[in-house]
Amino acid sequence: MCPGLWQRRFFWSWGLLLWFSVGIAGDTPPTQQPKCKGFQNANLLRGTSLKVQFLLFTPSDPSCGKLVEESSDLQNSGFNVTLGTKLIIHGFRVLGTKPSWVEKLIAALLRAADANVIAVDWVYGSTAIYSSAVENVVELALHISRFLSELLLLGVSKSSIHIIGVSLGAHVGGMVGHFYKGQLGWITGLDPAGPEYTRASLEDRLDPGDALFVEAIHTDTDNWGIRIPVGHVDYFVNGGQDQPGCPTFFHGGYSYLICDHMRAVYLYISALENLCPLMAFPCASYKAFLAGHCLDCFNPFLLSCPRIGLVEQGGVKIEPLPKEVRVYLQTTSRAPYCVHHSLVEFYLQEPRNKDTNIEVTFFSSNATSSVKITIPRRKLHGRGILAHPNRQCEIHQVNLKYQASHRIWRKDRTTIVGKFCTAPLPVNDNKKMVCLPEAVNLQADVTVCRDLNITCV
Ligand SMILES: *[C@@H]1O[C@H](CO)[C@@H](O)[C@H](O)[C@H]1NC(C)=O
Ligand SMILES: *[C@@H]1O[C@H](CO)[C@@H](O)[C@H](O)[C@H]1NC(C)=O
Ligand SMILES: *[C@@H]1O[C@H](CO)[C@@H](O)[C@H](O)[C@H]1NC(C)=O
């Protein structure tokens, strides 16, 4: 019983495109109660000056934004000094509209944490052309710093402040942190902007000196996002450049342009829902990670692997925090995005004179995923990383297929014999390694199925 590959990725890209179009069309302001305040709407002609609004959302009234400008407003609006404060800063807004994700992010933050959530609305200064938005960054950062000083006067501690900045907003957050000499608690950069920032000085861009803990989630390093590490921990999701489910060729429209870039935001929202772990692994490069060279987080994190979400310091518990650590993870194409990474290995009984490619496929009841491992010529061992949405104990079947290099060369149509083993990441010792009980014979281009029976712990 060997089911075919029924999962088709392009299917999701159309779904996502449709969803984005709906998202953009849905940017109209919701019906509001009199006291609740929404984002401003700047059109291209008017959007030049900086009209900043601070909107407070609290656990007791999560869908109602209250305009807060002075400390008296804060006290009257349900701001709770003893709770942490989360500040959301959006980025460049090409059309001067409210960010379509902001309500989802606010709601997810309030569900995940007992905190004050403040959305910084600077749509007026963020629209028109990208470079004019960049020119507004310093003034905006000063504005936000003045606002934070009001919070500090009320008795809020610097370390309880967490800035979540999207794209250009990540660098705004970095500058605010710089004004506070790195004493703010936490900055999360969601695909920090790349254009005009890759070669910027540390004062101008987000960097690990800007807060006690700085993390960045990179999803579009070849386009709108920055490709250099800017935090203590830098997540390069699917390598950081291109995201599954995002169109890779131009079929028009805004969704193509921002799909990879916005994935950081949706990934973060999903992580806040805390459905499954978005765990990442330090490695020199994504290629090295995929080749199975980085299987745990010992160097440099000693104890635990960082994960995206609201766990303090991403779960990294070492002092002092290392800086600019690149960590890698794969995801699926849609929420909740998580995969479980497995090391897959094949040991040949005899070395061969050419590279040996074996496709490994894992089946659970509702998902299938594959990876190709290569055993280099004259070597006995090849390995790779297989990403599957389900845990290993939910994988019931593994398929192995030896891929002959040239179909026409009959000489190549030999049978190879070897052993298959797998272990979930992080692999800290060999205890979790599971091997098929017997060696398998693989004929060229013939799929061999085996049951996997791993008990859940
Ligand atoms: C502030 O939050 C704390 C912790 O949740 C709670 O015990 C306290 O009652 C809150 N204060 C106000 C004024 O709501
Ligand atoms: C697979 O199905 C199970 C229930 O049958 C569900 O709990 C799980 O979320 C599904 N996984 C995926 C990746 O769809
Ligand atoms: C799976 O393994 C468990 C424990 O080793 C065993 O009790 C069970 O019968 C096995 N199931 C199958 C389908 O092989």
C-alpha cells in the first residue's frame, strides 16, 4: 500500500493569493463604538506629514482601541502599570491604509499575554514613497521615545517593554531602543526592512545592542527584508528568502510583492496561538542545515533550541546572550506553519563509484513529505533533514526510492543494499534514533514501503 503524493503546493499559492486579495479589500474601517478609535487613513496626496497616534488595547476590552496621548489618558483608559507593555510598529504603507494584519496581531497578543498592547499608527508618515517613509524614521523614533518616557513616569519598568516592529518598524524599534541605551526589555523584528538598511550604521538600524533581547524573523532576504543578522537570535525561515505557498513567478498584483515579506507577521501571529513549536537550529548556512550538519542547539545555546513566540528570550537561557546567531527552520505553506524536523540517514553495505541518491518519503494519516539524500561516491553514509507537519510517532510509513542517475544506462540499474535510520531533531544523543529492523534492498527507481512504528512519549 503506497499512496501517491496527493499534496500539491501550487494549490496553496492560489489559495493564499485569493486570501491576500480579500485581505487588501478588507482594509475598510470596522464599525466603531464612539469611544473606540481606529487607524487613520492617509491617501497618497496627503500622506506626507507625521501624524502619530498611540492606540491602547487592554485584556478587558481587546477590540477597542483607546487614543492615548498623555499619562492622564493612559490612566483613564485601563492601562495597567503592573503588566508588561507590547508596542506594535508597522512599516511602509504603500497605499496609506491600515495594516490588514494589525487587528489579528493585537488579538493574538492579548490572548497570549496579560499585557497592555499599544499600536503605533503612523500611516501618514509611512506612505507615498519608501524613501520618504525612511526619512520619517528618526522623528517617529523620537516621538515614540517621548511617549515611552510617559509610561516610565507612571512606574512602568524599561525591561517590561516589548517592541514588535514590522519591516521598517523594526528599525524604528531599534532606534527607540538605542535612545534608551539598550535597556528596554525586548525587540522583535518581523522581517526587518532591507533596502537602505543593509549597510546602515548600528545607530540607524536594529542591532543586538538595542534591547536586553533582540530577535528577528527573516522571510524575504532577497527582496524587502534585510539579509544580515540584526538580533541576538535571527530566524531564517526556510532559509530566509522564499516562503512555501508564495508565488515564485510574477502573476501580477501586490500579493506577489509582499507575500514572502508578510509571512514573518503571519508566522508570528500563528506562534502566539501556540498550537505547535516553531523551533529553530543554529547553523552556518541553510544548505548546511538541510544537509543534516546541524542537529542540536548545543553550540552556542547549551540547553535549549530557540523558538518563535512569547517564551522569554525565545527559550534561550544562557548568559551573556550570544549575538547575531543565525538559526534555521522549515515551515509548511499555511498556518500553523510548524513542521517537525527529522534526521534521515542511509548506510550502504558497500561503497559505490558514483553518488547514490535516495528519496525518502514520510506518510502520516493526512500529510506526505519527502527529501532526497545523497551518499557521496566511495562513502557509506548519507543524511538529510525531512520536514513533516506531524510528529515522528504519527508517521506510519516510510518509502525509499533509489534514483538511478541516468535511466538509459542499464549498467546503473543495480540494486543497492543498506540500512535506514531516523531521529527527531534536536538529536542530542542516539537514544531517539530508530532504524528499520532489517537492511533494505533498493532497485533503481522502484519504491519500497516500510511501516514505521514509533511510540509517542
Ligand atoms: C493589573 O493587573 C494585575 C495582574 O493581572 C491585576 O491583579 C490588577 O488587578 C490589575 N490592575 C488594574 C487596575 O486593573
Ligand atoms: C491530521 O489529522 C489529525 C486528526 O486526524 C489532526 O489533529 C491534525 O491536525 C492533522 N494534521 C495536519 C497537518 O493537517
Ligand atoms: C508497534 O510497537 C508496539 C510496541 O513496540 C507494539 O505493541 C505494537 O504491536 C506495534 N504495532 C504494529 C502495528 O506493529
